[in-house]
Amino acid sequence: MEALTDLKAILHSKRANIYYLEKCRVMQKDGRVLYLTEAKTENQYWNIPIANTTSILLGTGTSITQAAMRMLASAGVLVGFCGGGGTPLLMASEVEWLSPQSEYRPTEYLQGWMGFWFDDNKRLQAAKTFQQARIDYLRRIWKKDRDLVREGFNTDSSEIERALTGFERKTRTATTTGELLRIEALLTKQLYKVAVRSTGYGEFIRERTAEDTANAFLNHGNYLAYGLAATTLWVLGIPHGCAVMHGKTRRGALVFDVADLIKDTIILPWAFICAKEGATEQEFRQQCLQAFTDHKALDFMFDQVKSVALKTDWEESENPPL
């Protein structure tokens, strides 16, 4: 039996797997974490490579043993309970995360984050930094990803470039996080229009409770992004409630801030492309996970959060925003 300490350490930013499981039982067996599915004639066991896994979403009809949780915690895997398709049944805004406990998580990034977080002006600057990084990432990925370019998601498009430059200009002059949120919502709405036209999807209104395929895929993909964001923050030891944009009173708001770094770039276009192609939920999920790996989404999240946490050259303001 392989001891927990024998697990090969893989940096979270380099791990390849995020799992969404439903209608199964997660357990420990012979020093491994497995999930069991019940078939008509026999039960089937599938191995979870925990040393190479960032997070696990447990959907409907799942259970997990205490022994499995002990091994997952030892490997630093974040475990979340959610509803069908990765979307909570009762909570529309967050997954309930179970964080592995460790006395040796880093404090450097927490101290850096707290060094600016209580200052309204510096927190606004951090939010702007995230917003600019998100656009830089979108420009870079949409320019080089041949599949997205072929489907019409190309930054050479005058409409897309106009939307991005307008977003950047308005972001620079914003004076409150509320204003930043309105600017962000406008950009995403413009990108929805691009996606609808590029894929020929037809009528579309973004509603999280809607049952059409694009909305369902957007919900599912967003929660995959939340899993990466939650993992990033847990590894760096930064509390999920210390948001820079989505509101200081929301317990998991910083998860949304960090997930937004990649959502428009990866989740949005693939939700509409997969909906157009009639993909299944599993096929869409696999496409998102492959895109996360191809475009090093988790690395990007880590780099941006660490950069903001360790930033020291904040601009001072005599009249910080309220």
C-alpha cells in the first residue's frame, strides 16, 4: 500500500485534472481514491489520480467516505458539493467548498493581500489590474487558437477589437468597483452578441435558470472556472471573502474575481460552439478542461493573483473612492 507521503508532489498550477462526478460513491481502496459506479450486472471502479488533481465537484447522487476525504486532503485536493451539471441546487452563486487543512500553507500572499485590501483606492487598482489581465489573456488566446478563430472568435474583428478597446478605456477612468462591474457586464453582453452571430445560435438571453443549451453550458463551464479559482486561492492561502470587485460582503466573492480572468476567453465561446454542434454535457466539459490545459489557465490565475498580492508600488490617492 502506497503511503500518503509517497505521493509525487505536483504543483497545483501544473496539475491536469478537475473532476465532476455524479451518481457514484467516492472511496479509498488499497491506498488509492476511487469512484464506484453501479451497473446492472456489476460495479465498476475508476481511479482518481489525486496527486495530479486540483479539485473535485461532487454532483447529484454522490457520496464520499471519510477515508477518501483524508487522502484527498493530504494531496491538497479541493472538494466541492454541487447540484447537477456543476450548478448548486439551492445556491445560485457559489459552490460549498471543503478546504484541506494544513499548518504549512504559505502566509506570504495573505500578508501581501491584507497589506492593500483595507485601502479602497488600492483595492480598486487591484480590480483594474485583474480586468486588464483578463483582456490581455483574451487577446492572446483568441489570436492564436485556430479553432476559435475558425469559429469567428478572432481579435482581428473590428467589432471585437472595438469592444475590447472601449472596455480598456472605460476601466482606466472608472472610480468605483460598481462602475467596473457595469463596464464588465457591458463587455460580456457584447461578447454574447458576437458568439450568437458567429455560431448562428439564434435568440439568446443570459439567464442562469434557463434550460437552453448555451445557458446550461455557460453555467457548467463557469463552475469549472470557479473550481480552478478556488484552488488557486486556497493554495496561496488567500481567503475567498477578500474580493477586490464582487463585493466585500460575499463570502466567496474573490473566487468570482479570479474566475473572471478566464471565463470570457474560454467558457463563453466554447459554450456556444458546443451548443451549435449538439455536444453533450460531458463533451462540453471535456472541451473546457482541454482548453484550460492548452492555454495554461491555472498557471495564468496563479501568476495574476501572486502578482497582485506581492505588488508594492500602488498609486496613492488623496481622495480614495468610496
